[in-house]
Amino acid sequence: MQIHTLGPTATDSYAAAQVYNHRNWQDQAVIVEHPSFEAILTDLTAYSGDQLVIPAAFKSDTLNASWGDIHYALLSQLTLTSCFMTQLDPLVVLQRVNADNQIGYTHAATA
């Protein structure tokens, strides 16, 4: 069994896939990391029979869709088999004191 998710190994998604692998596959599945969830979702036929771990809060500007949109649009290709919650790594907020452009930046996962 292969479990597809966002890489690299330091991401919360990869950590969640490890939790899922341990709970459901006794660490026997192979976790495959991808550069983006969009890369997985746009090539689903290549992963037939495999599993995908994706955050419920996933939203893609590239696909102009949220996880809910994707779930319903791909009902014939995806089967929701499980939901779970797991601890996320701590987040930090920094302020650049010499900035004068009045612009804030976030990572897409925390936007």
C-alpha cells in the first residue's frame, strides 16, 4: 500500500500520514511525498488503489477549490475512508520591525 501526501518529511501532512500509517497499516505502507497536493489531485489515475492523506482545511488557489469542492467533484475517483485529528507542529509569528510596506506574508497552509 502507498499513502500519498505533501512532502518533505518535515511537513504536518507527512507527520499525519505517519500517524495514519501506524494506526491503520501497522507502519507497513509506504508514504510517498509530493511537491504539492495539486500534483497528486491532477494525476489521480496514476495512484489507483493507493491512499491520500490531505488536510480537511486544504484549499487550492491553483485549482480554485477547497477540500470539500474536490471531494464532491471527484466522488467517482476518491472514496473517503477515514478522518482523524493529530497534533500539528507549533507555529510562530514574526514581525519585521523595519518593514514599511504594510504587507504581511503567510505560508499557504496557514493563510
